[in-house]
Amino acid sequence: MNEVLSRRALVAAVAALAAMAAWAGPLQAAPISFKVPISGGQQVPLVETQGYGIADLTYDPDTRILTWTVTYNGLSGPVTAAQFHGPAQPSKNAPGLVSLTKQGSPVESPITGRTTLTAEQNRQFAAGEWYIDITTAAHPDGEIRGQVVTPVPERARGRRR
């Protein structure tokens, strides 16, 4: 009799653990990969340039890790800075928050990197309040820009860490 109860208890425990895992699993958001177009038309004020770019971003709202590969072409000269700026809506400017390059390193396309966002940066990024800005000597306030619109599930946007 004890053996039957032990088996039933084991089956019940395994079933309970499986149910808990199935319920908790959807709360974990998978990393999201997406593209951000970068152009002079998104600058504030507008910059007429032949330059353009694309940012391939991967963002994990659970770990707050952001990785990027930014490719650009046709700029008026060498890149003097490349940064994430925010918080700002598309029609507004904001200060630089995260450099896309290592200080003192030459900037060449593609620019690759990775960072872990703070809790506040994570909230701003998920809310679409950041943009990518690439500057040159001819355009020290930015030659090309791309607003980051993150396709993050709503439940991850409100999550604080």
C-alpha cells in the first residue's frame, strides 16, 4: 500500500512541477531581433545627405542585454561618434546614453557591440524612447539617425529590474 501511495505522490509531484513549468515558461520573454533604418531624414532638424544605414539589434528584456551591428554607407566623411540617445520621441533630441564604439578606437562599418542596460534604460529602450545617432565632422549634431521601435511584448515593458 505504501508503494502505491509513494508512486501516486511521485506522479502528482511530477505533474505539479510540469504544470508550474508550463505556467512560468511564458513569463520569460525570448530575445528579440529587429532592424532599425538610419537616415538623414530622421535627424532633427532634417539633414540632406547621401548617407544611410541599418542597425541589426538583438534585445533581451529579461537580461537587459542589447547587442548591435550597425552598417552605414555614403556619409560625408569619417564617423566621429556613434551613440544611442534618449529618452526622446522621433521629433525631439536627447543626450547620448550609450556609445556604440570603444573610446579612442577608429570607427568603421560595421560597428558591433553589446551592453547591459540599467533598469531605467531598459524601460526607456522598450518604450521606444531611444534613437541611434551617427555624427561626422560636417554634421557634429548627427548626420544620420534611426528611432528604435522595439517590438517588445507589453508585459516586458512594465517589468522593472
